[in-house]
Amino acid sequence: MASKSQLKHGFKTEAEGIASRLRAELNIHPCAPLDAYKLAKHLNVAVYKSFEFIQSIESINELSGNNGQDCGWSALTMITKAGNQIIIHNEYNTPQRQQSDLMHELAHIICGHKREKREYTFQLPFGMHEYNEIHEEEAKWLGATLQLSKPCLYWGKKYKNDFQLIADYYNCSLEMVTYRMNVTKIGLYKNTN
């Protein structure tokens, strides 16, 4: 990640608007949790678990961490031969991490990020094709905003007043709450944990 933000001017405000619009489309209160699986269904994006594509015990052990190491692979978006975008994710991550992973991949789709057109060999768990730093920064910001928009943060600060309680309510990690509270400058108070 670049030390200086490469987000275009206005992107952060645009991300908040997208999060609000999608909650409204799903008839979800602006302060309510937004489930990544429901959002994917709403956007007509099929979500698959990685085990649906892998067979080898070695790959399963690598994804699950049964080999004693975190594989570091979370999710990817790809286009099928029929032209549909799908997400494949690591179901061995915590439910909170899966929400974050899916929001990140959905953010790529919402932003219209296109992958370089080329032939590649699909292989899990390491299905990365290429890395575009600006696209990744946009997906990181929008994905986190989808999960914890400003109305959610203000509500959490007012009614929960504890980062872990906020994380539990929104089915996200403590790290995500801390990150969003700090980057939005909403939560510049000491966490009670």
C-alpha cells in the first residue's frame, strides 16, 4: 500500500454514498449491519467456497492452516467463460474475515475494476492474477465503508461505545472497527477494551 493515498478526490464521499444507496436498495436501515452474502446476491454475483474448486489434501491443508501456517489467501474475483463475475473465497477464515474479504471483492466489482485480459492458469489457493495498487486502495476503502459506513460508526459510538461490542454487532473484526474509527476520525477516543 502506498504511503500517500492514491484515491481520487471525492472517492471517500462517493463510497459513503454507495454504502447508503445499497442499504436503501436492500431495505436496510442506514445504521444496520450489511451482510456481504446478501449484498452479493443483490448484485447478482455468485459466491463460491474454495473447496468447491480444489481437490488435493495439500491445498485444503494450506487453506485451512492445518499445515501450521496461514496461507494468506482470502478471496478473488474472476470472470467465467460466460462473462459472469464470481467470487471465490477462503471459507476457513473467520466469519468476520469472510465478510471483509467478500466486501473487498464486491468493491472491486462495484468500482468496475477490470483485470488484464489474458490467459491464465487458475489454481487455488493462490489465484492472484495481477495487482493494481490504485484498484486495491479503492477496494479496501469501499469494502470497509460497505461494512462500516459512517452512520454505522456514529451509531456504534453512541450506543455501544466499545469497539468489541461494535465489532460483534456488525460481524466484523476488532481491527476493522479500529481502522474505520481512526480513518474517519469518528472514534478518536480510547477503546474501553
